[in-house]
Amino acid sequence: MLHVIRQIPSYLRLLVGLIGDGRVSRIDRLLVVGALAYIVSPLDFIPDIIPFLGQVDDVFLLMMAIQRLIENAGTPVLLDHWRGDPDDIEDLNVSRVVSAAAFFLPPQMRRRLRRMAGGRSATSRRE
């Protein structure tokens, strides 16, 4: 866990680099920016004033968008922006976070948020 925490600056640089990289699909970049806008927006499917659950939909939507961005970017593009250990790029999989957040959401909410994120992941295929 401490290793992951130390990698946070590398993850943030990767995300910023991918969003600014013209080789990455515009749709994928816009989905991440849209998810970030959703997080700061006062309008939510589950209001943020509800402890814990109010943040779960935010995390779920953002992680779905980031997962799609990473999966579609391809390894060469990821490596161009990754400043951590190159071996760590193989473990760059946000599906665990998506699955954890999805566990707390009602199925209908999960489907709606997945549609907003613009894709289907392995998590959605298991439903």
C-alpha cells in the first residue's frame, strides 16, 4: 500500500500526460474531463451530503473513465508518460477500484454511470 501511495505523483503525471496527448482518443480524454467536472458539480446521482455513498458514485465514474483511457491508450503511449518503474505499468489496472466502488451502488445506478463513462468493462460484463 505504501508503494502505491508513493506512486501517486506518477499516476497524476500519467493522467495529465494522457489527457494532453493527441495520440489518445478525444472521446476518452473528454470522458475523464467530464468525470472530473461531475465530481466538482453540485448535481449528483447520489448527493455528496450522504456520507460515503455520496462519494462512491464520483469515484466509480472517474475510475471507469480513467480505466477506459488507460486501456485504449496502449502501452507505448503509457510508457511515454509514465515516470515510475516501467514494471509498475503492467500493474496499472484500476478495475479493482471500479469493482470496489460498484459493490456499493445499486445495479441500476452502476449501469447508468457506466453508460455515462462510455464503455463496458469486465465489471459490467459480470452483471
